[in-house]
Amino acid sequence: MPMIRSPFLFLAPVALLGGCGEPADTDAMLDTVQMTELAQLEAIKARDVRGAVRIYRPDATIVLPGGAPVKGTEAIGAAFETLIADPNLAVELTQGEAWASESGELAATTATGTLTTTGADGQPATIPVAVQTVWRKTDNDGWKIASDLVAQLPAAEAAAN
């Protein structure tokens, strides 16, 4: 009985091995992402709109407290222009949990803190916030934000943090 040899039977295991590479160094990835995050916070504190916005992907989405989702770097830049123009702006954040995919393509970070802006009465108004950010690796080994959610925490939950 002749033996039938299929190139697929030989190539399939070889192709599968291509997906078995070394997992990414997630600790190093998270260090880089968190340093980028801190640089963005410093840009906000320095009222540097370009510095704050340059780390967003062109198709990124951000949601700020009380606002609707804003998509795209141009619209995100406009949102930051308004935020940074507020004379009472103050942001204090403490980095929280962070995770990275083994593929090395995605990371997620969290933070809690406060956001102070000018209230309806013209006085500084401080709210507790929680931040969740999804990062995507760029072609040059940098990281850009794909999604950024800044949510106001209920007062009771903020006191627990």
C-alpha cells in the first residue's frame, strides 16, 4: 500500500511552532507604559496639550467625567484644550493595578485620585476619579492609548480607596 505524504502534515506542526515564541517581558512592558503615563500626567500639570495628547492613537477614545465619549486625536486635543485652560485644574493620581498581554501588544492600567476643575459656582470643585486605560504597542516599541476612561467615583467609594 503506497504511503501518501501530505505537505500539510509536515508543515502544520512547523507553522504551529511559530506561535510558540517566548512570551513578552510583561514587567518591562508595564514599566514603560507606566513611565509614559507619568509623563502624560506631568504634561497635563505643565498645561502642555501637545504633550498630553501625543500618546493617543489616531482612533483612540476618551471619556471624561460627565462627558460623552470623544474619539480621535483632534477631538481629544480639543477636550484637553478645554480641560487645561481651566485655571483651577489640578490632577492627583495614584497608579493602581496594571496588566499586559503575553503577546506584548496590549496593556491596561488603572489609577485613582482626584480631579479639580472650576465648578458651576466659579469655585474649585474636586471630585474623586478612577481611571482605566488600554494601551496598544506601536511599531517603534512605544505605547499609545487606545481607550481612556476617567470616571467620577461615588463619594462613599472614594472614601474607601
